[in-house]
Amino acid sequence: MNFRNFKLPGFVTYGKGSFQKVDEILSHKRVNNLPVIFFVDDFFKNNANFLGTIPLRGNDQVIFIDVTHEPKTTYVDELKDSLTAQFGEVSGIVGIGGGSVLDITKAVSLMMKNPGSSADYQGWDLVKYAGVYKMGIPSISGTGAEVSRTCVLTGPTRKLGMNSDFTPFDQILLDPLLLKTVPEQQRFYTGMDCYIHCIESLNGTYLNAFSRMYGEKALDLCEEIFLHKDEWDDDSDEKLMMASYAGGMSIAYSQVGVAHAVSYGLSYLLGTKHGIGNCIVFDKLAHYYPDGVLKFKEMISKNKIEIPKNLTQSLTEDQFNKMISISLGMEPLWENAIGKNWKSTIDHKTLRELYGQF
Amino acid sequence: MNFRNFKLPGFVTYGKGSFQKVDEILSHKRVNNLPVIFFVDDFFKNNANFLGTIPLRGNDQVIFIDVTHEPKTTYVDELKDSLTAQFGEVSGIVGIGGGSVLDITKAVSLMMKNPGSSADYQGWDLVKYAGVYKMGIPSISGTGAEVSRTCVLTGPTRKLGMNSDFTPFDQILLDPLLLKTVPEQQRFYTGMDCYIHCIESLNGTYLNAFSRMYGEKALDLCEEIFLHKDEWDDDSDEKLMMASYAGGMSIAYSQVGVAHAVSYGLSYLLGTKHGIGNCIVFDKLAHYYPDGVLKFKEMISKNKIEIPKNLTQSLTEDQFNKMISISLGMEPLWENAIGKNWKSTIDHKTLRELYGQF
């Protein structure tokens, strides 16, 4: 039997206003006057108030990260090349944003110390050397990227993370005040990423008591804020931040399932963003997760969300085949969702029917 | 405002039977043929079956740890001196046992790289250098020592831990099968340590959403296994193991409270073991934790436990004064429990009355 040995993030700071502690934490991590680079979601580009609170010292630099698309290996490589050209080396990278910014931060930090292209490291335990110091600061919560052992990248041939013991952050800082600026719609889709993690983890064959503890708690928190509360308040932000952390811990020790396996195909072909793609797919998964989908539909309705429709109506069969092939390649996800014999029920035909519904 | 930056254990492995993975994990940690030392609770001394599963290589050694008394700085120093005399250096130390063994493992690991006596490091952030590699494997669950940033030691002048960023384990391994041998009574007292952590954390002024998430989940698990289940089974062991972990995470980011502040005094003077001391004290704390104590009394009754009585009846006033002085010294615990103005309600007289009830 295989028991995973899961690397936890090094340090965690939690608290409203804890962002002000970043300067002090970094003061112990600055090496030889090399700069700290702040990767900041370009959503904050015109938010002078927020940008003014980033504790820049010496030749530190803010780089705005374009999250129009899911993170690509080419983008990671460009960022690495540009940092290397400008500075040679850096003391560390601090990522401030949602799952995409956090994943790009992890990837570039690793690439600062590993030769070649990030595409060479898509897979399990291919990374050879620890990267530079990296800190993750979520400003949108739900993905669990702050605690995960991977950073999902779209490469030349696949969408797959650099999954390694070197990938988790050295430091995460969870300041619920940073969530205040998130647009409602985006908050919902990213929050649903967490909700779906919980459903997939709790209904998976890989489940154990460790994953269950985190998954149940994250699920309680998601239901409380998206279903049972009358309106969104500060307490909701705090709970969503912790739900994301706990949901991430839950899948770290189990695995995601059908929604992720299928939405990766959509996202690879159409560039559909991860949170929204998961929702589009999960909405049609009543056969696999009956209770989870029922509650999901209540959340959709209570939060007045319109799930995008008709994404696949005009696709060619070649395009369907590409999505199906990407999805069937996600073996651990299917094995977790269905069991070791998943190939007896999940085949080209099943997936063609499913993809046709989006 | 002060935001703690909490060091997490490096790696975590969870699973029934995961103890068999220890050999593989250690294979990456052995340095220059230096031995790995296994600190094993002397409860296992005559358990040849279990001892046979410890993966000894080369000149590795098992040392049985005497847990008759709460861990003392003198015992830690002796263990360090004897390892240094015999081996010079070691690759690492693996602790297998309850809170005492885990705390001794953390302390000796640190002392292998820090000069002087462990008593010199009782306090906050006094440890100067990382210790040798250390792995914690609980065989009794409840204390949360597997995740804590301290190792509580009784020294020449106080009972206080070596609380530092170097103290958490590099690796924890949680195998619920190891809990099978725990005697019922001991399981209850150690489990109540966890229950009391939750009550103290959830009712403390330091509480935040991070601590609350862990505290609420650990409390749910404790109530399920000690109150709502008809009998103890494998599932109970799994849940207790996770409750201990989550309870430890909850206080790591908040603080314990009245029961711990008072029981430290008992334990310092009379050598009362931590779990049982907490129960003796908590039983009399209805004024501070009314709901928690009510449920505690239900658990006591359902599990047919007799809390020891008449411990303090024949003590001298000097002895009471010593306990009271130890307890009043636990400032952060009182501040968490009562608030910044705790000195206006907690004084010599209050504590004299309380200690007189045990």
C-alpha cells in the first residue's frame, strides 16, 4: 500500500491585517541585497491604495501577472528569463492573487533554480532542486493553491502541474481583509472550486480520516457562507479563506474527481478558467455526485449565478476527441472518483455524451 | 497587533499501517552512516511484536523512555550526554509514544546541536540552531505534541517548553493502528487533553478563524467518539488521532486556558501527569467553561472514569503558594482565558480556593 508523505507549507500567518507583517517576515529572507519580486494579480494594477502597502525595499519589484488565461509554461519561462536577465538572482518571490498567481509564483520560484523549461517538469517529482524562497498570499480564496503540492500549468502537450516536495510555499499569509475587493461573481466561482474539491474528496475512493476531517470542515464552511447566510460579511471572508485552506489540505491527501478530470479538457481546448469550468461541468454531474449537485444548484440559485451554456455546441469531433483524450489521461482523478475499475464505465462514449451537454 | 507566524511540521504521512513507511522515509535522512535513534515509550518494552517492526539499520538504537514522570530538563540533558558519548553525532531521532516521548524527542534533537542545558532554552525563541532530524510518531493521541511548536519540560525553576521555530517535527507519521494498544483509562485522559484544548481555544480571547476551524472540528470528533458512539472501534482511533492533530493546530494559533494554567501548578508540585491533571482541574471549572464542563461530566460518566480526589488536602500553605505562583506565571494562558485585565479577577485568593478543591 502506498502512503503519501505530504510536504506542508513551511510557515503560516493568519489574521485580519496580517499583510502588514510581510515586511518583517521578508527581512529575514533577503540575501546579498538581491531583490524580492512581488507577483501581483493585474486586477490590482490601478489600486494605488493597495499597491502602496506592498513593502518594497532596495531594488524590489512589482510585476503584474496577467491572469486572462490559465497559467502557461511559456509564460512561466518568460517570467523566469526576464528575472534572470534583469537581476541574475533574486531573494525570493511573493505571489499575491488567486490560484493562477499563486501557481505561477510557485513555478517561477522553482525555475529560478532548475534548468530548462517548466514544461520539462510537468509531472510527479521531476523537479530536482529547491527553488528560491516563495511566499503565497491569496487575494481570492477557494482554489487551495496556497497549500497544494502542485502548480497547474498548460504546456505544449498537456495541462499538468509541477508536482513535487519543492513546490509548496515556504510561507503562506492569510489575511481575510485582502478578499474584500473580489467581485461577487468571481468569488462565487472560486468558492465553488473549494466546494467541489470537498465533494470530490469526500466521495472518492482515496478518502482517509485525514482528508475527511479537512473535507468535512471545508464543506460545512462553504455551505454556511454560500447557502445559509443571509448576506456576505467579514465573517464570510474569514470562513471562505479557511475553507480554501482546509479544502486544499483535504485533496492534498486524497485527490479530486470527475469535475476536475472533465473540466481540464474544457480548459485545455477552450481556455475556460478553472473555477467557472468546474461549475459548468459539476452542474451536469448529478449521476456521480447526486447530493453534492443538488446543494450546488441551491447555491447557484441563491447566489443568482448564471452558468454559461452552449460552449461545445459548435465544436468539431476532432475537438471533442482532444478534450476526451485530455480527460481520460487524468488517471488518478478517475481512479479516485470511480475506483480501480474506472475504465469499465468511463470511456470515449460516456465522455462524448457528457462534453456534449456543456 | 501581533500576528504569529506558525511553523508547521515539515511532512505528514497518514494511514493505517503507514508505520511500515518509516524505513523508506529514513533512507533519505541517514547521514555519514550515523545512527538513527528510536525513543520508544517504555510501555512497549515487552512488546516483541511491535519492537520487531522498528526498522533498525547499521548501528541504529532503540532507547526506552521512562514516562513515569513528566519530562524533566535533567532527563533530556542525560539523554543528550549519553548519545554524544556513545555516537558523537546521530542522523536523527524518531520518537514513538505519547506527548512525553514526543516532547523529549523534540528536546533532545534540539540539544544535539545547541550547547549547554535544556533548562537554558525554556522560554520563547531561545533556541539558536536547528537540531538533528526528528520524526514524531504518536502511539497515544490527544496531546497535540505531534504538531506543537514547543516541548514542555519541568526544569529547576519552572515548567515551560523550548518554544521555537526549530521545535516542530521535520516529519510526523500518523498510523491509527498504533493506538490499538493504549489502555482505556489512559486513552480517556489523553483524549480529554484534546477536548480541553478545544474548549480553552474556542472560549479564549485569542481565538481567530484559523483556530476556530481546527478547534470546532476537533471538538466534534471528541464528542463523537467519547459521547455519541456506543463502543470504541477502529474508526474511533482514526478520529482521535485526527482530533489530536486538529486540537494541536487550534492551540498553536491561539492558546490554552484556565485548566492548563492551573494544572501546571499541580503537576510541578505533585508530579501529576498532564492528562489526568487537566481532568482533575477541568472538573472544577464550571464557572469558567459552563458548557464544556457539563459535557465533560457526561463523558466521565459514560466512560465510567473516576477522577482522583483529595490530592491537596494535606498540603502546607507553602506548597499551595508554590502552585499558585507557578500558575500565576502562566500569563499568556490567563490572558487568553480571561482577557487583558485577567489580574482583576485571578489572584492569590481565587487560586487558593480553586486548588483547595482538588
